[in-house]
Amino acid sequence: MGQVTIYLEDEIEAKMRSAAKAMNLSQSKWITNIIKEKVVDEWPNSVRDLAGAWKDFPSLEDIRNFQESDAHREEL
């Protein structure tokens, strides 16, 4: 297990201590949880469960079939 040294401004450190205490966690565990949240490489289940939740959302085919003529552009 690696160790990391960080330097925090006094105000940020006080807020971090307060947040960790409020969650009944050590400062190390609180920081570890924040880092884990930031480096997740997949969508949480709560987001995946939303797939298909919007019944009136246009299909990919509908989106691709809707084409308007492009605006006139000046020659370069």
C-alpha cells in the first residue's frame, strides 16, 4: 500500500477534518474515498439503470434521418 504526502492550506485542512469527523472516518479513509470516487472507470449502476428510461427520446435512426440543408458558406 502506497503512502502519499499532501499539503493543504489551513482552511482546507480544517474543512477536511470536519467532513471526516462528520462521517465518522479517519482523515486518511475520507481522502481515500474521495480519490476512489474520482478515478472510477465505469458508470455506477444508478446511471446504467437509466438506459431506456426516456420513452419519448428519439431513436438513433430518427436523429440520423433528420437533416436540414447546410448553410451557405463562403469560398476560401
